[in-house]
Amino acid sequence: MSKTCIAFIGAGNMAASLIGGLRAQGLEAAQIRASDPGADTRARISAEHGIDTFADNGQAIEGADVVVLAVKPQAMKAVCEALRPSLSPSQVVVSIAAGITCASMTQWLGDQPIVRCMPNTPALLRQGVSGLYATAQVTSEQRLQAEALLSAVGMALWLDEEQQLDAVTAVSGSGPAYFFLLIEAMTAAGEKLGLPRETAAKLTLQTALGAAHMAVASDVDAAELRRRVTSPAGTTEAAIKSFQANGFEALVEKALGAAAHRSAEMAEQLGK
Ligand SMILES: NC(=O)c1ccc[n+]([C@@H]2O[C@H](COP(=O)([O-])OP(=O)(O)OC[C@H]3O[C@@H](n4cnc5c(N)ncnc54)[C@H](OP(=O)(O)O)[C@@H]3O)[C@@H](O)[C@H]2O)c1
């Protein structure tokens, strides 16, 4: 990434986090530009990161090695079609737009190298995780550039098949909300068991954080960690048995299946 020039189309939340992450990793302001229709958005991102901004997308990508499409999925078709005449085949297009397939982008952009990514919201705190898929035209150097870009806001994992992005959407894309739901439910249950709401919330949050840290630091998988903290006939076992008797695993499988199905369905609708 030492000399890579990156142009962001759309300077909203995700672009701002990616730019912040890249700057924190030592990328020069001169290596980054952004375009956005909003004058306030441009002024904000320029003031915060010292980068050049443009109202015109075509101008922003002049001479860039990497073009990051960071607009809402609904805006992708118009943005791609308008960019098409300004793009050169040596520029890799990195899309973070949920649900827009490489086939749709190729139809709108022409035969560009494309990396399609699915980040998640914790990227805003540089704690995200992204799935990445590259089309055959993407060179190994461009793969490294895309990986470095997404790594600036968390972990980046390559996928062999584009379809797997539906599963990534189901697991990590939508995943933060599942943990929020569990946090909500545990807080409410703690309150019903007699704790003040604020205490129940703090206990739940710190437990979630501690458990995640333990799981990340551990050299054994989550199932083994769970076994280790579940003594026979103890309190944890009573709760786990209750979860499982009520079909917890099947419930999770069904929920993620619904998310993956919806992701594929949306890709079809948005690609028209
Ligand atoms: N936020 C997340 O956690 C997350 C997670 C995974 C994937 N994503 C994907 O990331 C993309 C961006 O999301 P976001 O949350 O950063 O959205 P956002 O904050 O709304 O940013 C999008 C920006 O693009 C601008 N824009 C609209 N039309 C444009 C055009 N024709 N040319 C250039 N810029 C244009 C918007 O301006 P206006 O507001 O004036 O329209 C806005 O400033 C989305 O496709 C989303 O699916 C986001």
C-alpha cells in the first residue's frame, strides 16, 4: 500500500471509517481522495483526514489504483454506469455495497477487475470482519490492496465463491444484531431475577466482552471452552440444558438460513 492511491466514491460512515483506518496505518493523505454529493460531508471528511474531496466521481478516480464504491446499494447502478467511461482496466473496483453482485457490476461498469466485500458495522470502531471475493481479472497485487484496505478496519477473510457472501452476510454482516438481541434478552432476564436494570445490563455487556476475548485468545474451540465452564449438575449446565431442550441450535441455524436467503433475494432485486 506504500504508493497506492485510493479513491472513495461516497464519503459516508463506512468510507470515513476505512479512511480513518488507512490514515492510522500510515497512508499519506495525498494517497486518498473521496467524492460525495454532500458539501458538508466533503468538508467534514476533508477537515478530519486532510484528503482532497470532489463533487464529481469521475474526477476523484483519475489516476487512482483502487476505486472503492461506498455508496448505498440502491445508488450503485447509477454510480457505476456514470463511472464507466472514466475507469481504466488497470483500476481495481472494490465494492462494499451489500447485495450487489459482480455480474451486476460488470454489466454496469464493463469488464473491470472487481473485489466484492461484505464488512460489518463494528468496522466503524475498527473491530469489523469482512468477507472478500475477487473476480478472475483481479491481480495478486490488487488482492493485496483490497485486503489491506479492509484490514484497516478489522479482519479480512477471502472467499473462493461469490455465493459464500450470502453466508458471510448471515453470520457476520447481520451478526452484531444477534448478539445485541442476546444482550437485550439476558439483561431483561437478569432484571426479572431481581437485579436493577443497569446492573443487569453491565453484567451482561462485560460478560459478552469477556467471553469474546476468552474465545479469541483461546487455542481450543468454543464448544470446548463451554465444556470447561460447565460443571456436571451445576448452574451453567442447568441453563445450557434449558437452551438445548428448547432447540437453541436449530433456532440459530434457521435464523441464519433466513438471513442468507434474504441476502440472495436482495442481490437479485438490486441487480435489475
Ligand atoms: N455501515 C455499515 O456498517 C455497513 C456494513 C456493511 C456494508 N455496508 C455498505 O457500505 C455502503 C455504504 O454504507 P454507509 O453506511 O457508509 O452509507 P452512508 O453513510 O449513507 O454513505 C453513503 C454516502 O454516499 C453518498 N452518495 C450518494 N449518492 C452518491 C453518488 N452518486 N456518488 C457519490 N456518493 C454518493 C451519500 O450521500 P447522501 O447521503 O447525500 O446521499 C453518502 O454520503 C453501503 O452500500 C452499505 O451496504 C455498510
